[in-house]
Amino acid sequence: MQHDIRTLEEQRDEFKQSKFLATPIAGLIAWTAVLISGLFFSDIITVWVLFIATGSIVYLGMGISKLTGENFLDKNKPKNTFDKLFFYTVAQAVLVYAIAIPFFMENYTSLPLTVGILTGLMWLPFSWIIDHWVGIFHSVVRTFSVLLLWYLFPEGRFIFIPLVIVLIYIITIFVLTRRLKDIKKEL
């Protein structure tokens, strides 16, 4: 059995070279589905769409990662501690449904607020891992925007909150694409 002799810093540098596009593209698709449902269907249908779409982001991201060249499930690439940490942040985002569901049971319109904020928190540790501000931007702007919109548009919570999350994902994907171009220039 061969042991990995790469330092954590070397593994982090290696991890930072990735595109990181699959997961935000998956989030963009999921929240766009919620937005479309909010625009055209009843709140009851949109609740189901929100649960299913956001709960599927991780699986959708795995599929998209094959198209972006990230291939999360590639067994041939060397093990990296930061891949594992990233998947823990994804698991954290899934576990927050334990907070969202009880609030949903009390007030179904809390769902875009709780899921919108809680699942976006994974971007904070991600920002540290890749040593870039984009995750902080995503998490902080998303949290304050979702909270503000939840209060400002009580009748449009299933429209305005998904809309702002979609816009934040678009900005995030753009920034991640620019980041990747900057990394390639440095090499």
C-alpha cells in the first residue's frame, strides 16, 4: 500500500486548480426549476419542486461534473483531503433540512427562506479551501438577500427568493470562470 506523501498545502494547491463549475451549475438548474414553478404553479406544487430540486443538487452536480471535466467520482485521480472536506460541506448542506422541515411544517412559506439560506452556508468553508472571495460573496449576499426578500415580498416568496438565488449563481459561475482563467494565466 502506497502512502500519500503530499502535504496538506500541496493537496490544497492541487484542489484549487479545479473548475468548481458543476455544483453551482447544478444549483442554478435546481433553483431555476423552483423559480419557474413559483411563476406558473401553485405553492403546493412549488414546495414539492423545491424539495426535489434542491435535494437533487448533489446528484445533478455529480452528473454535470462529467461534462465539465471535474468528474467527482473519478476513482483514478489521487485522493485529496480537500475533496473529502468539500463533500462534508455538501453533506452539511443536506443535513440542514432537519432545520428547514420543522419550520416548513409550521409555515410552508418559510421553505425558500430556510433552504435558501442554510444550503448556501457551504460556500463559506469552500471560500477558505480555494482561497478566493467568491464563496464568501455567495453565502453572505445570498443570506441577506433571501432574508430581505422574505420580509419584503411575503406573497412572492416562491418567486423572488429563487430569482435572487439564480442571479447569485450566475454571478458566482462567472466569477469562478474568471478565476479559472486567472489561474491558467499564472501557470
